[in-house]
Amino acid sequence: AVNGGSDAVVKAALERKMNLRKIDENSVCVSMDETTKPADINNLLSAFAMAKTGNDTLPTGVDAESLSSSTDTTVSAKFARSTEFMTHPVFNSHHSETNMMRYLNKLSSKDLGLQTAMIPLGSCTMKLNAASEMIPVSWPTVGKLHPFAPVEQVQGYMQMMQEMIDDLADITGFHTVSLQPNAGSQGEYLGLKVIAAYHKDNGEAHRNVCIIPVSAHGTNPASAVMSGMRVVTVKCDDLGNVDFDDLTAKVEKHSDNLSALMITYPSTHGVFESNVKEVCELIHKHGGQVYMDGANMNAQVGLCSPGGIGADVCHLNLHKTFAIPHGGGGPGMGPIGVAKQLAPFLPNHINAPNSGGDKPVRAITAAPFSSGSILPISYMYIRMMGSDGLKLASEVAILNANYMAERLRGHFNILYTGESGFVAHEFILDLREFKKHGITEEDVAKRLQDFNLHAPTMSWPVVGTLMVEPTESESMEECDRLCDALIKIREEIQEIIDGKADKDNNVLKHAPHTADACLADDWDRPYSREKAAYPLKYLVDNKFWPTVGRLDNVYGDRNPVCSCPPLEAYED
């Protein structure tokens, strides 16, 4: 409490290069952590002294060193730890930078990442995160900015964000963009809240029905329910498209209460739906708004846009389409673009009161621009690529997927294609026909590790399938490497079908094969060690060894065990 002098304290602190948060006229908020030094404390005290007396000279005994010597910092005995802690060798074995470097490299060598092979996870867009895009994140002027830093101190950042908003609006064909959502799921939630606010503003708050295709991402219905809407599902036809007849029937039935349709384009099944504009027009005709899931924007950028198609709001996964790394829980960014009629309802923030519209919904994140410190990655990506580069990236992503689908056609069934026989930027391999022979999609996914390859998305959006998305980052040679591996695996499946390999004891059922297994003195399997570890010749020169063999995934999920202590620690 500063008794009416909070402005003076904040000003004095600012002159000493410290930002304090003003709570009200009588209170300011100060935050400290383990990095705060005695000099920082003295600097802070001098700011209070200046604000109160006009002189920053501290009274005798009022300084960090004096105060610490007269303050009892002893932790109460009842809170003292009585047991050993951090006893695992990893916490006390690496005492030099050299040893630490080798330990980290050892861990890295166990990870089959983009440095080893493509990561063809369908609907994930695991593209290259270029070093030139990532470098600015390491700059203190970017990575150490506080999200509530005064605007006048971050003018460069504000300019970058405004340019980003303009670029994303141009790419999506929308009126403007909000950078507030932290993830695609938050973008969905915010987009639907904005739609609900729009209806309420029009005197139609009763509109609460959200129509969602059965093929949608699981976050779609979850977001709809969280935003207070009632979900109505619509079927897909045999080609994987939204069943237009079923959609029409559902729209007409719920016309008076229709709030929104959530649709993904290209579809979750990896095809461009030819009647997507007709779908949008149908929703608008009945008073609804169209929410487009931006998960598959990597097939749209530069070629078409959500706004041009007829959508009213769309989230963008900057951590997918626009090159921010993702996985392992984040961080991500899921900004939403909106048409002009929805712009007034975009959220503001207490620390960015003019960042949204004049009829804003409530803020959905603690920071005004979500994970703003990683925004320069997408900014660099867009600026370095330019309009032509972004368009080319979409074209190459679609080309890679269609090239691979064509190579694999005849070996595997490509589950869905568009009316012209092509796929979008990803495609689904249907493995369900092999189940009667004892082979599942998991067997194929595990076997790919023996080829130095990461598995595609498994059993989504269709159970018993693999969804492949190569992105534009991969060369023809890398696309061929995955195709060659899958074709070889198909030959191994045929050996089982023809009775040349045992149904339960074969190279797929035992995959992946570790170095320990292949070098063991005893080898009791009905196929050679070479077939297990080197199914294709290139692996002899460059082999990634899986460190763990086949696991019972379901058992592991149901019976978690800490991997740190030795097994003896569990004994009584």
C-alpha cells in the first residue's frame, strides 16, 4: 500500500528500468523470484523512497543486506524434508559440460525425429521448422518480454503483430484476425463464442444448434458443448464427403435454432469437397454461420481461402501450417480470422483494451496475445516465403501426397479420393482387409521403425487405417523411402496371407527389432536377423535402432509405472 502514491512509485521504478503493476491509487504489485538480486531490492526500495520523499537515499539499515541479516529466513522444521531426494544417478552424474553434452546427445539418439526421417502424421502437418525462423525466439528482446509489458516499451512487437494480423487476414480472406487463442481448440471455442454473441446481438440468442460432421476432429463437438451449443451430427457419404442430403434435412429441421456448422476443408478424410460453397450457402440461407476448422490449411494457402469459400470464422494452427514447432504439449497458437459481421465481437484484454471489437466477448487467455513470444517464427516464415512461396508450399504438399498415393495404389487401398480421383495434402491407407489374416495397423506402424521411419497417424479418422501427410518439406527421395518401406511391408503381409510366414510368429508381430534382440546369442524366430533389422539395403549404411521392442500398449496405458527407480525399489 502506498497511500495514494501508486503513480509516483510506478514512475520512479520505471526510471530505474523496473516495471511495477498498478493495482489502484493506493496499491502496486511487485513480483520476485530466485533470480532477484540484492541490488534489485535496493533499486526497488529507492523507487519507493523517491516517490515518498523526493530523495532516493535509503535510510540507514533499510537495504537488502541489512534487512536479510535481521530477518529470520529459516524454514519451519515441520516443513523440512526428512527423506532423501533426487537420488537417481541422472541428477548427480554429469559434472561437466562435456558429460552433459554427451548425456543429452544420448537421449537425442533415442528419438526418431525429423533429423532422421519425415514425420508423416496425417492431420498434423509436421513440416520443417527452419533455423532461420527459430533464431529470433532466442533473442532476449523476444523471449524475455513480459506479456503485460507496457505498450510503449514494445512498439516493435506491436508492429510485428499488426503486420501478422494483416498477413493472416489476407491469406484467409477475412476482415481481421484475433491472436488471442493459445491453440486450435481455443480458436474453436472463441470462434463459436463470437458466433453466439453475433446471434445474441441480432436478437436471436435462442440459436444454439451446432451441426458437425461425424468425421470431425474430436475438439469440434467438445468446443461446441463448452460454448453452450447443442450438437447435431451429420453423416458422411461413401466418398468421405459431408452427406448433403442428410445435411439439408438436419438444417431444415433445426432452421429456427441453427447457430453454426463446423466443417473442415479439405475434409478430415483428406479430400477437397466439390460442393463446399453450396454447403456454406445452405447454412447462410437458414441464418447460421460457418465455422471452418483450419487444421488442413496447408492445402489452402495461396490456392483458395476460407473467406472465399464462404466461411465466417476459421482458426489457424500457427504451430502446423505456419511452421511453429509442436508436439509434447505445445506451445501453440490458434488465432481466428473472422468475416466483417463478426469482427465487433472479438475479445479485448485488460492489458490490450483495443485489441478486439467494440462488443467483445470475454477474454479467453491470461495473456492478450497468447504465446506471443513464438509468433516471430510464423512471422519469419510468411515474410521469407512471400506470396509465391506460400502458394508453392501448398502445391508441393498436395503434389507429394498425390505422388505417394499413386505409388501405393495397388499395394494398398486408398480409402477416400475426390471426384477426380486425387487426394488433397494427405491420404488414408485402409488396412482393415488384413485383419482377418491377423495383421493390424499397429503391426505396420511398429514395423516402420525397422525402416528408420516414423509411423503415420494410426486409426484416425477411421479405425484400422493409417493417415499419411508428407508436407512440402520432404523431397521426392524421402517420399519414395516411405513408399518403398510400405511396399516391402505389404510383401511381408502377403507372405502371411500365402502361409509362407506364421500368422502369430512373424517379422511384423515382433517389430520393432532392437539391437539387443538382433545381437542376442539365441535367435529363435523363423526369419533371419537381416530381415528383421535390414529389410532394405539402404539401412546397412544408416540404421536407426529402436531402443524398445514391442510393447503391450493397452496394458501399459492401464498400468503406469515410474521409469526412474530400479525395480528393487518396489520390493517390500
